[in-house]
Amino acid sequence: MKLPIRVQLSLMMFLQFFVWGAWYGQMGKYLTNQLAASGDQVGFAYAAFSVAMIAAPFFVGMLADRYFAAQKVLGILNLSGAALLFFLTQIQDPDVFIVVMLLYCLTFAPTIALTSSISMRQMTNPEKEFPAIRVFGTISWIVVVNIVGFMGVGDQVTIFQISMIAAALLGILAFSLPNTPPLSTGPVTFGQIVGKDAFVLFKDRSFTVFFFSSILICIPLSFYYAWANSSLTDGYIRAFPAADPNSFNIENKMSLGQASEVIFMLLLPLAFRKLGVKKILIIGLIAWIIRFLFFGYGTADTSAWMLYAAILLHGVCYDFFFVTGMIYTDLKAGDKIKSQAQGLISIATYGIGMFIGSVIAGKVKDLYSVGKPVVTNWTNVWLVPAGIAAVVLILFFLFFRENGKTSTSKT
């Protein structure tokens, strides 16, 4: 791949995750502090993203992949998204916010697959070349979260304004990206979009156990994205009530989670050689339990190390379960149904699993919140995802069997 194209794709990936990282982890705190939203409303705002993730494969598969050049679709979606983000910054009613957020997510969710597709179509060896491009997305998330933290605007409308500007820049940049024409003009079926051919994998009991474990573990993941920022902010305010809340730099602390994600991603090949799939997945599940116990029982004044450890465990939690799960799915599927299998897992996790998780996270937060101003018992909140992760761990340990057979499909 030529250097100018590499630079273009790296910048595209950087802006893609800059748009996302500016608001995603901070939205719960913004809705609570600025729009006086209930936990239920925050949960549904995050669920809007999951609905869009379910719809995205249909948009990409039935429209973008067959009729239009991918870079042009990426440009139009980002410019449309920037316009919707502008409207989002004007809204004061949380219910209206949820509706507009859903519309915005419907423009954003397809761009996740489009940026990957555009990158890989320009590569001769995606397995070796893509990670070096994709890593700019993680770097970008770390950068934008730290910008938000240093500016002290984690609960301000500024997070959406930053995202809006980045989306507009990416929208303009997209039209200058290398041409990525449609791969096919033939018809596509509903079954192909939802990965019907990959259903053969369910004949393998262990894959079925992994599939449903992936959905269930997305419930705790949703708690993290929805409430970690708010919980940490609340904890520091309670511990140091005389201090300026902006001095706590919560977003900067949370960016350590993405840094650990990079480190453990690099450790994955070694883990595969030494441990195997089942042990790696079990370590990931144990890490989920520990991190939520740390969030629940850690305090900013006497046991801040527990809060830092909970953040840093993000790399183990995400890489050792979700990334390993993608690799496991890839190995089980084989070449013939590889794409459909990954699409099926994506819909199940980021779509179904995180939708359920976002709704439950909102209701649990309301359950353990009382008074005006609202006081939340965060220990009880965090014990819920810890318990769910523990149930998943037990079921996975008892019923998942790792064997030498890596592919269920004929290639």
C-alpha cells in the first residue's frame, strides 16, 4: 500500500473514532447533569445505538455494498450525522433527545463497517496491514477522551459539538478517499444479512454456549459505558466535596482503559499459544467480575487503587473476551461463512446484547437512586453486572468445551 493511501486511511480511522469517543462514554453524565434525565432515559439513549447497530448491516448490505461507492456513502452519512448532532445540541427534553439520538446513530452505525471495508479494499494483505490502520482508532479514542477531560466538559454539550466538527471533517475527507466501488450489483436476501448460512455453527454446542455468553456479557458491558463516568464522578465529589469537580479529570482517568486495551491486544497472540481459547475467555469473564466489584467497593479517598484497577481491567475484559471471541468465531466458521458468522456475532452482541444491557442498566440505576438531588447507591448498582458476569462464567465453565476442530463449515 502506498504511503499517501496509508496516511488517508489512518486519518479516516482517527476521525471515525474521534467522532464516537467524544460523546459515547460521557453521554450518561451529560443527560443526568444537564437534561435531568432518569436512569431509564439514559438507558434508552444508549439502546438507540444498539438499535442502529442491528439496522446497520441491512443498510450496508442492501444499499451501500451494491449501488454506491463506499467512500461517497461514508461522506454523506457523516455530513448528515454532523447536521443531526447540531440539532442534538439544541435539545433540552431527554425524550426528544432519545429520538434524535436514534436518528443520529442510524447515520453513524453503518460507518463503522464502511471504514473497515474501505481500508481492507485498498490492501493486498489485510491481515498484516489492517491492524496498523485500525490502531489509529484506539489512539483517537484516547486523545479525544483526554481532550474532553482536560477541558472539563464531560457533562457539557461541548462533547457533541466536538463530535459534530469531527464528523463534518470526516464527511469532507471521505470524498477524497480512494475509490471503493460496489462489490456486487446482484440481489441480497434477508437471510444473508442476518448470517443465515452461519446458523450451521449452532450444531456445535460449545459455539452455542459462546454465542449466548457473548450476548449476556454485553449486559455488564452496557453498565460500564452508561455509568462508569457518572459513578466515578459521583464518588470523587462525595470524597472531596470542597474540590472543583473539573479537577478530578474523570475522562482522563478512563482513557487508561483504552491504553490497556492496546497492551492486551498485543499480548493476545502469546495468550493463544500458552493458554488456548477457553482459558482466555474464562480469564476475560473473571476480569469482568473483579472490575465491577472494584467499582462497587472502591472509594476515591481510601481505596482509589481499586477504581484505577477497574479502569485498567478494560483491556483484559474486552480483548480477552470480545476480540478472542471474534477470532474463535473466525476459526470455527472457515472461509465460506466467515463474513456471515462475524455479522451474526456483531448483531447479537452490539445489537441485541447491548440493547438489553442498556435498558437494564437504566432501570437498575433508577432502582438504587433516591431523593432530590438524586443520590445513587453505586455499590448496589455495580453488584448487578458483577452477578450477571458470575452467572455467565459458571455456565461457560460448565458447558463450553474447547476441541481441536476449528471449522464447522465446508470451505
